[in-house]
Amino acid sequence: MTSLVPQPSDAGHSARPGELPRPEHEAYHWDFVTPGLPDGAFEDAPGFTPTPMELRVMLLAHLRPRPDSLVWDIGGGTGALALEIARLMPSGQVHTLERDPDAVELLERNRRRFAITNLHSHQGRAPADLDQLPPHPDRVLLEVGRPLVDVLRAVWQALRPEGRLVISTVSLEGLVDASDTLAQLGARDVQVVQATVHRMQRRGSQAKLAAAEPLFVIAAER
């Protein structure tokens, strides 16, 4: 069975404690057709961790990208979700907008690591810098905290008719803001899901389930 296989390069990379050194631009080969790349496939950094695999799969299922979609990912973070989308739709384009330059740098390292060419990262803040992105997306991921309303209204205005918007938030306030604003905008087929991922962890001879931070997923069509 084919698995996650590192492809070496000539560039050096400093290892974390307890790890063997690995190349800076170490590529990965992943030939399964399902979404859900392992969390460990992505490089991380202090303060930045990829969206857990199970939550990425759920967000992708609600987004429903087409093979040739133009996708905005607002608040792209480490780019794990954007990379998943770009990998699954090679005829489409994914553009991320992220305010933190360290996160943008990390996203670019991961993009090169997976040899993804249809993912483009932009540094900026929403809604002021949305004009950096190509207009009229048909799919939008919104991963920002509060204040949410102004960003949501700007993104909704840019979204194509019959396009899909997926919002993720960890706060009840974000859920209320998103739900109320979508109702005011006349959104169709609004769906709200609360997701919590539990993973087994072993400590000595005991196995326990540890919960990741719960996430609210709000999906809607224009």
C-alpha cells in the first residue's frame, strides 16, 4: 500500500528535538483520492498548527468545490485546508488572504512541499485587502474571528450567485454574528454544525480520548 513517502532534496532543514534532520523542501507523495492529509504532513511553527484532518474533511464537504472553482480562503492560517482544496481541483484556483506574515511564510513552505501550483497566498486584512484577490469567487471559506459582520458582508457581495460560503468559528458570538447576518442577507440553504474531534492518546498503559477545540461550521448558498 502506498503511504506518505518523503522525497529528499538537497536543501537542509533543522530538526525539532527528538527528530532526525529532514530537507527544507522535503516533498510528499500522497496518491489516495480521499481528502484528509495527515496532520504530520504539514510543517508547523510555534503558534501555528494545521486544522485537524477530521475538521478539514468536514469543511471540504460543506464547501463542495467544483473541479474548476475559484476559491477564496480568508484567514488561511497555515494553509492546510487551502492545500487540501487546491490538490483536489487542479483545474481550479485557490487564493488565501492572511494578515500574519509568519503564517503566510509557513503556507508558502507547505505549498512548495506539496508542489502545488494553483494556490496563491496574499498578505493582508479583510475586508480592506480583499481587492488583492481575483473577483467573483464561486466558493469562499471564511476563517476569521470577531468582528465578523463587515468581513462577511464584503465577502457575500463578492460571491457569485449560487456560490457557497463556509464559515468556521470557535466562539458562540461568532456563530450568532454569522447566523444573524446570513439571515439579513437572505442566504439560502443555511446549515450549522458543531464539530468536536476526539483522538486517542496513550499515557503509559492507559488510552484516553482527548478533545480538540470545538468548531462551529456555518454553510450557506447565495
